[in-house]
Amino acid sequence: MHIFDSVQKTKRKFEPLVEGKATLYVCGPTVYDDAHLGHAKSALVFDLLTRVLRANAYEVTYARNITDIDDKIIKKAIEQKKDIKTITDFYTEAFHTEMALIGVKRPDIEPKATESLDAMFTLIQKLIASGHAYQTEDGDVYFDTKSDNEYLTLSHRVQDEDARQERVVSSREKKNPADFALWKNVKDGSVTFDSPFGAGRPGWHLECSAMIEKHLAYKNKPYAIDIHGGGADLLFPHHENEAAQTRCATQHELANYWMHNGFVNIDGEKMSKSLGNSFFLKDALREYDGEVLRFYLLSSHYRSNFNFNTQDLEASKKRLDKLYRLKKRLFGLAENQDKTEFQHKLLEALSDDLNISAALALIDEMTAHANETLDTPGKHKQLKKELMANLGYIQEVLGFGVENPYEYFQFGIDEATKEELAELIQQRDAAKKAKDFASSDALREQILSYGVNLMDTPQGTFWEKV
């Protein structure tokens, strides 16, 4: 397997720190608002990575944090007159629900900032003791960027190029403009946490380093973990500062491989709340099936910037529809775990830095060939067996084709209407069983008036939206 390393800017063969195992940490959401398409893109990319690693027989430990300490959270709690935990619990649950709808599996470890304060204190104390951090008279604790000879080697930036890299007002007591906060002393009566450095709140970058050390880090290896991931916007300052903290506190580097996914643009403009185009995932899920969004957001290479627009989304849906129509042709056949040449080629493509274009081309080719062959006379038993194995593998590794093929084509019909249709189908089945064909035909026409197609199969009667 090969991965493009964002730091070395080259594709590297994946060689884990421990044979047969892979450790992955990805920066998760700050839970003060609904997830947007940028969150979805990043979560999907690293969900795909974990699936591909596991398909390559690696035992994966995947951690993604929940940031539930942040000024934005406090601001929203004040605005809504609610306590912070109510805010963070609500948006954490919403995040999990929406990620599940697009097929993102929960990470193996999901630490919260509020549950990791002791690990943060330990890290700060190590940095102070080793001379890499200092406390000001105001009570703030800063990382001394000049003390780290390797600082900025991750992002390849020039010192002082981005002096303002914090989410809080800088102290005049900082030694260097680029020094960043590990702990901020808070005296304004707002939310604080007790610490050995006084009441306050942790800095932006601290939690990820602390969580990695607590939950994932190898203590006797040159790197704490195998892979660190996140959006391209996190490379600097967030990941740069994480790497510096870990390096100076633990004497090992943070990650052997760094992976960053591209930005999401909305109709050609970079997604931004200030521009009013921060497309929430929940809004997209009202209009499209979650798997359609998954297929679309994964349809271009993860390192490329993604331009979200409805025209491309509709075209992507038609591509996924073809897979489901094939699945519908095979509906009712037994699952099959056989290994096929197609599966080998698919994994080979995805193992090349998640080459999704090559993978989707293989799926298109398989689908076209299958339909062409199934249209010819014959039972095609062996082909159908292989196709069932291939569809199962696509579902496992890519998360496509997971739904009942008839129910997939029902998206857009509300639950009340679905219940009405279920009742009518039940009545029709009873009429057919009683050989009351006049009632059966009348009920069929009534069902079709809902704008659906009706299919009678050996497995039962199904319908789909026209």
C-alpha cells in the first residue's frame, strides 16, 4: 500500500511501526454547530482509509477526537442560555447521526477534550520542565517556538510568516510572536477548568497531542503513531504545533505519515460561513440519500479540492443507480464470500493512495459487462456468484450498495406515504391470495397513482419511486 505524505510531498510505501498493525489519528469536530460538507468530506476520506487498511489485513486502531472545550461553544451556550454540556451533547449526537447516514463508521477511540485534561496537564508540565514552555506573570503558558530547532519543518513555512495563529488574544508577555498558548488563564468569570497552572482553558493545539500520547502512542518507537490525518487547512498551524509539542515533550516524532484532504468548494467558491455558503450536511441529507452523498463526495481524489454542485451530484447519482440496478437484478441470491480477480484489482487501485477514479472505473466496467452478459440467454450461475461476491466486497471496502436495492429507489417518499403504500400492498396481497383479481387490479392502480412502480418478485412485492 502507498500513501502520499503531505510533509515529504511524495507517495510512500506504507510500512507500519508494528508489523500487521496501523494506528491512525484524525482531528475531529468542534461540537458547537452542525456538521458541514467539509466535515463530511474529511470523515469519509478517513473512513475509506480505515476500510482499505483493513482490507489489506492490517489491524487498525483509529482515533478521532471530539473538541468540547472552545470559545465558540461557550459563546453559543451564552446565546442560547444553556449549559455547555447540553450544547456539546446535542451537536455530538447530531454529528454521529449524520455521519452514520453517509456510511461513516465510528472510530475505535473517540476521546473528548473534557475527558483528557489530565493528559494535557502532563504534557504541559513536561514541556515546562524541559525548557520548551514558559508561564507568564498573567498565568498563561506558552510553547517557546524558538526552543525547537525542527519547528516549521512540517509545513515548510518561514518563522514569523504567520505570527497570528491563535484563537485568543495574544499576550504581550510572549517571548516570540509565533509562540502559541498551551494554557490560557481566564479571569472573566466564564467557563474555566482547574489546573496546576491556575484556572483557565487549554490552548487550541494541545488536546490532540495529549490524546495521542494517552490512547495511541508507541513509547519505544521513533514515531508516536503511523498516520495523522485531517483537512488541508490544519497543516499549519494546528498540525505544525501538535508535532512540535509532541517532539519536545516525548522525544519521538508525532506521525510517520501525514495525510490531508482537500477543501470543499460550493459552486466554485471556497466554503465559508462568512460567505453564507457553509452547506450543512443535514440540509443535503434532506434532498439526497446519504449513500448518494457518500458516493459523490468520494468520487474525486481525496487530495483534490472538491467543487460541490447539484449538476455533478445528479450525474454521480446516476452512476450509483447503475450499481443498484445490477443489485436489483440479483436480488434474492445468496451472499458469497469468494475471492475474485475484480476484488484484487479494486483493492490494488485503492491501495495506490486511495485511487478512487481507478476504483470507480473498475466498478463501471464490471457493471456494464454484467448487464451485457445477463441480457444474453442462459442462467449464468457462475457469473451471478462472482457478482454477488463483488457487490459484497464493494459494500465492505467502499461502503457503496449497502441498501436494499428497492428501498434505495424509494428516497424522496415521506414516511406517512410509505406506510400507506405498505397497507395497500398488504391488501393487494390478500386479494390475490383470495383470487379476488378485480380488487387486486384496482389496488394495483391505486398504488401506481402514488407515482411509483410495482414489482412482484419471489421475495415479495416491492415498489420504487418513478
